[in-house]
Amino acid sequence: MIRKDREITSRDEIESIINKAFVCRLGMADENGPYIVPLSFGYRERSLYFHCARKGRKLDIMKKDKRVCFEIDTDHEIVESDKACKWGMKYKSVIGLGNAFFIEDMESKKIALDIIMRHYSGLSFEFEKKEIDRVVIFRVDIESMTGKKKE
């Protein structure tokens, strides 16, 4: 990281950013180049959880190459100035690398969906089999992540 004064080294603070965020941008690449998508997500024990439609480019890419990157950000605030080049942005962000794994068994899918729902609501839900069968669920096991902030 170039700006060491903005680096977040505390795992608790990094996880606080993840737990506060609404969107995770998941990046991957294939022979056609980079691809990034914003997704709803859940987080538990250094893993991110996602659900999506049963077809799509991200699934095609992850079936070929499980390596992904991600970006999460929160606490955005524009800092105004009289001079254009003095404008700025306050933020907190996390970027990382990991590997995607498809979750196949019904009980693990229910747990993953519950992790996602708890992220947004703080509540636990029951899921019907037909609801679970409509989506693909995958987990990204995080290999590395760093945090950055400008306050």
C-alpha cells in the first residue's frame, strides 16, 4: 500500500467495514478480460457468501477459475473545497483475494442464505426447498485482504 497513513491493520476494524457494507464487488477474469459485479453478500469467519441466478457470466468464469478478488466500501463523504483539485472523499474500504466454491448440499445452502440475510436484517429466516433450488450459492474463502481509510 502506497499510503501507509491510510492503511487499516486491525482485523476488527476491517471486519467492521465488511459488516457495515451493503455491496460487495466481486471481480474475476476470463479469456475475454476482467469482469466485475456488485452483489449482496454475507460474511462469516473469513468467508463471503453470495447467491445468484442459475446462469450467467460470473458462474461460467468461476467454474473455469475459482480465483476472485473483491472490494467493499463504506462511510462515503465528499469533502468540498474552493479549488477543484482540493476536493476529496472520505471512505473506508477493504480489498482482497480469495477462491470461490459452489455450495451444493441443502443444509449448507440454508446456512449460507441465513448468513446473507443476517448481514442485512440481523434476523434468522427459514427457507423453502423451492426457493433454495432457484439460486446458486457460493462462498469465497478469503486468502488475503487489506483495509484503507481516509477520514
